[in-house]
Amino acid sequence: MHQFLVTGAAGKTGGATADLLLARGHRVRAMVRREDERSRALAAAGAEVVQADFLDLDGVTAALRGVSGAYFCYPIREGLLEATVNVAQAATENGVRSVVDMSQISARREARSNAARQHWLAERVLERTGLLTTHLRPTFFAEWLTTWWELRDGEGLLRLPFGDGRHAPIAAADQAHVIAAILADPEPHDGAAYPLHGPVELDHHDIARIMAATLGIPVRYEPISVEEFTTAMTTRGLPAHLVQHLGYVAVDYRDGVFAGTNDVVEKVGGRTPQSVEQFVLAQKDTFTTDGPNFVP
């Protein structure tokens, strides 16, 4: 039985990872930014919940004390590089053995998204430590469908700037199986950068047809321009760093950066990843209202 730090523990991959580790008999320290119903649920499940901010070196150091491995998951907001340095330094001071880093499939030196390039730099920082380090580079989460979903007069709409680009949506729960497996046995994965994909590559017209058949209502994908997408996000008050990232991610998506499939979830996580049909069916109640960031 090991003790692991799960950061972003109130989020989708973090929460699923914490639950899975606890179910497998490990001790979990769950790092959250604030106390809320999600953190209370983690505590009730048996996790040790700590409040800390990635940009607070002392707080991160305390959170990493006594753990053998950590899942590092930083949100799409400013401060990633400082947070990475804090985690690297604190983990080294505390004798942490391994880190699983949630990066992005668009992370590369030439990325035009500031967030994507910073993830590439963050990967390089972690690789310069003595930590056993594994980077995860997922394509778009299946949860994206609930975030940008619009329900209008009984019809579902996905208004997104992705043209005819393709990807294989991957659910957070499937990623958690990969994260938990690597934390438990990090050595075989040291230095690896794993793209994470779902089982079937689709375009958004395909996704809309699958959603329609699963939900029993008409669903339509309506391609829009990148400019309309970013303007709508700015109007809704989304942070400039996120808007800049998602605008360039849309271009990357059209250029095929998010495409592909592989068997990492099966081979590393020991699980068959969910299809779009399975994900939508499991989340069916979520699609009775608009997603939080749909583009009006």
C-alpha cells in the first residue's frame, strides 16, 4: 500500500483517479483549492484532503511530504511553469519517487497556443529532475461534449470551429485507469509520453449522429469560424489565456493534431475505453440542459 498525492482532485481525471486508488487499497492525499461538496465527498471516501495552491511553494511542499508518487494536473490558466517548478522542487526535497504529468496532445515547441507551448516546457522541466516521469497527452475529453452542448427547441447543437477534423474522444474515467496504473508501477513508463485516445476516430458530424441515436432527439453539428468561437468565449467572460488556447487548438484540430487512436488505455490501464455511445448514455441526464460554455 502506497500513499499518492492527487492534485486537481476535485476535477474529472483527479477525482476519478483518487476514487480508483482508494478502491485498490492505497492511501490518497487529495489536493484541492477549496472546500466544497467535491472535497467533502473525497474525505468521506477515505482521502486525506489538503487545501493548497500550486503557486504556493510551502503549500505544495507540505502536500508532497511523505508520498511516493504524485499526479500533477494543472488547469488551463496562467502560472503553469511556476507551478511545475514548485512541484519539481518540492518533490525533490521530499524524496518523491515519481510523477504522472497531465500534458496536452498539442504540447510542442512550435505550438501557437501559449498553454500548449508551456506544457511542452513543463515536460522538459520535469524530465530534468530525478523523478520517474510520465507525460499523458490526451486528445479532447468526451466530457467536452457536455461542456459545449446546446439544447434548442428539442434539438441538440454542437456549434464548434472544428471543420471536418477528427479525433477519438476519451473519457476521464478511462484516463484515470492509466494514471493509477502508472502511479502504482512507474518504472516501466519512465520517460514515456503517451497520447491518449478513445476507441474510434470520428468527426463532429459522426459524433452528432451517434448522440442523436443515443439520446433519441435530433442532434446537429454546426461548424463555425474560429473568430466567432473566440469572440463568443470572450463575450461570456472566459479568461483570455483560455480563449487564446482554445482558438489555436481549433486550428490544430483542423490540421489533424488531435486525430488518431491507440491501445494505451487497454495496455497500460487494463481497460477498454468507453465509446461515445457509452459515455453519452451514462451522462444522459447531463444533456437535458445547455452546457456551461456553449457558443450562442
